[in-house]
Amino acid sequence: MADRTPQETAERVLADCRADACVVIVEQGGGTHLRWAANTVTASGSADVGRTTVIALRNTREGTSAGVVSHSGVHGVDTSRIAEEAWRSCSGNPVVADAPALPGPGEVPVGSAAEWRSPAPAPPEDPLGNVPEELRSAFARARAEGRLLHGYAERHVRTTYLASSTGVRLRHTRPTALLDLTMRGVEDPATSWAGDSATTAPDTPFPEGWVTAMDDRLRARPRRTRRSACPPGRYEVILSPSCVADLMLHLYRELDADDALHGRTVFGRPGGGTRLGERLTSQPLALSSDPALPGMGAVPFVVARGADGAASVFDSGLSLGATDWIADGVLNTLVHDRRSALRAGVPVSPRIDNLRLEGPADAPSLADMVASTRRGLLVTSLWYLRQVDAASLRLTGLTRDGVYLVEDGEVTGTVGNSRFDESPVGLLERVTEVGRSTRTLPREWGDCTVRTAMPPLRVADFALSAATTSV
């Protein structure tokens, strides 16, 4: 039993399941991490993870009900037990009258059968590569310069296997490397943050030179500059790509078509209907997702685990393709599963696990935007974002680890952290300049969504409220 492969586990569950239709999702992977504080490594370790999820469907004259059961583990799962649990749980769940049949082999990514049969890629012998050596050098340099470094590095790989009773067999491997680094002066209270993620080959270690390069970025930021007050008010701000990613992910989460149609989100119209086709910004912004995006590849098929509500269990395995959510500043597409798409008479557009915002091809760099600023604030990261009002998608949150006063094209001082109150949708209406899009790490969402590419944005009248000492 210990030698059973994920594919064999999935096949055995399908054989044991007496439901009218069944989907099995097996997820297996592992990760390695290293954490440090005040120029000292504080923790390290690795862990293997595995989970088996079974979706059983029961057909009746009234429609179809679904039962979902998930157990930790892969190799030692009692396949007959988990299949029976999923089948029995169908009876306690609502019946869906218009439930579509599960996708068949013709509705899934091409070449998936060959990938299914292949073994999972072996992890690199040393997943973090040169990170320990680079950290030792960075710590020595930081101590000599009166700086303290805090942060963490992670390298993990997860492979998802999906098999259904319709003959679908899918597999996708998702490797990710992540680096988060904060710099603080020993005597200077000002802090700076930088973070990034990368999609590396499954069998390759952490990107070489990444720690050193990120430390160089932080060292280049102004230190020991004058401290400037920032009273509550509205300011011209330049939001870094990381800030924009955190805000756009909140917007992306609200794109569900059914929620908009029933007035539960900012994309519903008062009195009924949605804002589809409405211009959200005067800037030529495009918000899109694409599982085949180079360097940001995502799972190319629907993985619906049932409990999170992010996708319909009836769409499990459905092929995903490039989708334009906002095109040239206009709301172009909402998130539709097959049921809602059929009702609306539009193409199916499930959610995809990456997000890119782009502006004009000749957009300036962040440095160019700073250089052209007469007076404004440069905000490098956000934290503790929480929704305050669903109807407007108003959020409250904090600026964190790096707010700078810009005057006549130069950074002239640091500014303390402040609470802000903004809507990502309302903010788009006040964008006055769009920078060059780059791969970035959303700091608030970094633990769950790291495949984002965003531009810096210049925004007028950004609302900062009370100053805060939170770190």
C-alpha cells in the first residue's frame, strides 16, 4: 500500500465508487523553507503534503446532487471508505436541476493522457540551492552597515492529479519559489520590504543570486532621510506593482457572475443586471488570466474541491484558456461556470490561478514615474486588507515597510505608515498613469496566490486616514 502511486489511488477510488459519476482529485507535493530575523536564521525545515478528494454525483428525476469528501494522505487512503463516504453525503445536499454532465476527454487539455501516466518529477537534491550561502554574505554586509534583515525563502512543488468516470485523466505540476525580505536600520526606525516569486522547473533549485539581488535592491533605497509627517487626507500616490497586485486580487475575487447578477458585489447594477461592458477606467488597462502565460503558468483545467466555492464541481477537469476580464479599461468578462454561462448565453469563463494587469506597450518604468513626480507618495507594500463594504468593494488596510515622500522627481524623505480606505474599482477611475508591468509578489496574498504581473499605478486622491505604528 505504501508504494501506491497517486494515479493508482485515483483509479482505485473510481473503481470502488458506486455513484452515477465520480471525480477524484489527488494532490501531492512538498516544500522546504528557511526563515531569519535580525541577521540570524531562526527556523528551517521541510514537509510533504498529500490530499485525496472525491466528488460523487447522484442523478435523480429532479436533478443531480453532489457529495464531496476529502482526506489527508495519498498512498494509504482507504479508497473504498472514502468513495462510500462521498456517495452517502450526496443524500444530504441540494439537488441541482440543471447540472451539466461531467466534462469528457474532448473538453480537457490536449496531451493530458500522456502526462497522466508520467511519474511526478523528482525534487532537486537541495531545493534552496545557494540561499544559505547568500544569506551569510548578506548578513555580514548588513551588520557592517547597521542594518537588520528579516524574511523567509520557500521552495515547494505540488502535483495535481484529476481522474473522472467519464475517462478524463489530467495531471499538472506547479513548482514555486518565493522570497520575502524586510530591511530595518539598527538605529533608524524606517523599514523597507521587497518580495518576489518565480516558477522554476520542478527539478531545479532556488534561483541563484536571488537573495543577493533583492538585498541590493533594498540597500539602494533611501536611508536616514528626513522623516515627514503625513496627516489624514487625499494624496497623489504611486503604488508599487506589489500594492497593485494585492488590490487587483480583491477585485478578481468579486468577478463572480451570479453574485453580480444578484447584487451581492460591486459588479452588480442597482435594480438588477451586471456592469458588463461598463468602462471602469479611462486608461487602456487590460486585466487577464492565461494558464499558459510564460513564467506564470497555472493549472490548465478546473480543479473544484467543493468546499471553497471557487469553481463548480460539475466542471471538474474542464479546459481553461486565456481570458480578458478587463479589456481597454472596459469590464469584459465575469467568472462563469457552465451553468451560469448557459443561462447568460456567453462563453464559459472559469477562474484561473494567475492574474496580469497591463497598460500601454511604451509604459514607463517605476523609476521613470518617480522622476516625473512633482510631489507625491511612493507606497511599496500593503498589509491587513479587509473588506468594509461589498457594494463598493471598499477596503481598509495599512501601508507597510516603505512609504516615501517624492518631491521634484526625487525621494526626499520617509513617511510613517497610515491606514487607508479605498476601493480597487473606484481607484481605477482615478489612475492617471500606468507603468510597465512586471512579475511581482502580492504581499497580503503571497501565501496563496503568487502568480501575478502588475504595473505601478499613479493614482490621484488616494485616501489616507489615521497614522499607525503597526508593523
